[in-house]
Amino acid sequence: MKRNRNYILLSILSITFTIEADNLLDIYNEALENDPQFKAAEYTYLSGKEIKKQGMAALLPNISLSGQTTWNEYYQLGELQNEYNSFSQAARISQPLLRLDTWFNFRRSKFLTDASEADFAFQQQNLIVRTAELYFNVLRSIDNLNAAISEEVAIKKQLDQTKQRYEVGLSAITEVQEAQLAYDVSLAAKIRREGEVFTAREALNALVGREIVSVDALVNEMRVTNPVPDSKDDWVQKGIENNFRLKAANLRTKASKNNARSAAANHLPKIDIVGSRVESETNQFYFDGIDTDSAFQITVPDETQRDNYSLQWSVPIFQGGAVNSRRKQAYADYNKSSQDALFVQRSVIQEVRSQYSNVVTLVANLRAQRQAVISATSALEATRVGYEVGTRNIVDLLQAEKNLYAAERNLANAKYDYLMSTLRLHLSAGTLDPKNLIDINSLLG
């Protein structure tokens, strides 16, 4: 059955509006801007980029300025003897010279930033799969609904014909009852399919944050091929080299290892180069207690400057066992992250193998489903002729109708399953990119 959903026509108060349908690429581009899950991943990535900068900052010079002003009053026997204001300002610069703990912490921060980047790359690929899945769920539900509607219409026509035959005495009441049962079942199936269309549309709407009125459908003819390369082991090797989840896990293992080295380096000496300058000024006022024209006398400001340059070192000798405990904890975390990475690697290998097998199976299944539609169509025509000449009964005819529409549903579902398995294979292998989506979008019309 050919169905064109490029446009949907809405007639309201005798006014006709033409609304252009959205295709898969349009919705993906909207999801890049509006999908909350993807935007959250983007901000997580931006946050992760700052980790490296913070780790680097600990290796660079540290400059600080400080200052204060103080008003001083001196009393003796309740009488003001002296009052003055003093100022001071200081500058301090320090440069880490030997800080192995800080160096390993910088390497840790670098790997964590790289892991954040790998996580975001995976989320970019995953958005392609999520968009395609939600989009095809809408098309799948629409195809299932159309098949249910066609089945209902065909069975209703058969029911009407059976009633007419019964009224003229050409069929028994049991045939009418059989046809009525088949019609009621098809009507219930159509109502259920309508609910599935609504649910699928709402899920797609939630992805982009607006109501999508119409979507482009797949063309009837679609070329299917086995994965290239045609070796499962080659795809597994791709997954090990390119899968971004596995890359992120391996990078976090390296970060954890450097964190453990940083904790162990806390036992080692720390050497810094430090320079400082302190400037102070005191403006002192005197009260001489004599009734003269000026009871206060101002002294010359006292100004001082002090410059210090030093090489400072420290070695933690004993801190209640905290340093050693943190070292053990860090190495335990490193061992855990190693096992986590191993688990991800095995999961990736399993996913690649499973998706490869799924694609190969679905290629054969899609070809078989196409032949099943042809066979079901021929069987329906033969059963209809047999029913008219009296060699087949109404039950056979109704079953043949159901078989045809079931075959059409299975064919439509097989197309979407094949496309989704292909995308998931590329996702697990780490080779998925927007070009895959563009290729699929070219099948829409």
C-alpha cells in the first residue's frame, strides 16, 4: 500500500491549510538545540573542561595582594596621649618547584577532561539513535494503524456482503457471526493502534519541545545489505578502538591511577620558591596636653619596606596515618576503575556482536517479509475466488485477510528494525555520525 505523508491537509471552516511534514534530519537538528538530556550532557562537558584548567593552575605561579589600615589611640589615666593611623600592604608570589603530588593531580585532571569529552561524544551519537528511534516509532505506529484501518474496512465490507448473502439465503447465520466477530476484533485493534500513534507522537514532541503535526515516511523500496565489513571480529575491533563509552572508562582509569600516585607523593618533600614585599606607613599624631594654639603635633610619617626571597620546603612526617590511609584508598579506587573499564569493554564487545548478528538476521528477515506480503496477497485472491465458488468458507477468507495485513505490518516493522539495528551497530562500534542519519533521511519522502 502506497501512502504519501509528505503533507497533511487540514480543513477548518472551509479553509484549507497545507503543512509541510518534518523529516528525520529536521527533527535531529531541533533536538540538538532543544533536547534537555543532550543539553545537560553539553553542560556536563563544559564543566569537565574546567577540571584540566584547575589542575594546571596548581602548577603555575600564585600571586596575592593584601593590605590594611588601622586607626590607633593611646590613653593614659583616661586621657588621650597619642593617636595615629597606620597603613600596610603586601604582595606575595610563590612558584611550585617540586610538587609531585600536584603534577600527578594535573595529569589526573587532564584525563578527566578527556573523559568528559568522550562522554559528550557518546551523547552526540546517542542522540542520533534516540531521535531515529522516536521518529520510527511514530512511523511504525502509523503504519500499524493504517494496516488496522485497512483490515477493518476490508472485514466490514466482507461482513456487509455476508449479511446480504444471508438475507437471500446464500449463507448461514454462523458465517455472519464469524464475520461480526472478526470485525469487532479488528475494530478493537484499530482503537489500540490509535492510542499507540498518540503515545509515539507525544514522545517525539517531548524530544524537540513542540508539537510535530506530520512526518515523512519511508519509501516502499529500500535496499538492504549486510554490514560492511562483513566480519564480526572486524566490527569488534572497531568497537574496542572507537567506542566512546569505553574510551571514557579507560581515561577515568588513567585519571584514577594518577590520583593514586598523587596520594602516594604526599609523603615526598614539597619545594616552593616564594617572594614577598611588605610596605607600611605610620602617620602619628601627638597630644602634648598644653593649651597652645595647636594641641596636636604631626610627626614625619614612618615608612618601611621589606623584601623577602626564599626557597621553602616541607616534608610531612606523621599526620595521624591520614596520608597513608588516603594512599590506600586511592589505589583501591584505581583498582575499582580498572574493573569498571573491563566491564565496559566486555559490554561493548557483547553489544557489537549482538548488533552485528541482528543486522544480518534482519536483512534476511526483511527479504522474507517482502516475499510473505506477495504470498499473502496471492493467497487472499485465491481464497476469495474459492469462497465465491463455494470451496472455501468465510473463516478461511477472513483469516486470509488478516494474514495479508499482518504480513504488511511485519514488513513495515522489519524495515524500522533493520534501520535501528544498523544505527545501534555503528553506535556500539563508535563509528556513528550524522552522515548515517543523512543516508537514512534520503529514504524518506
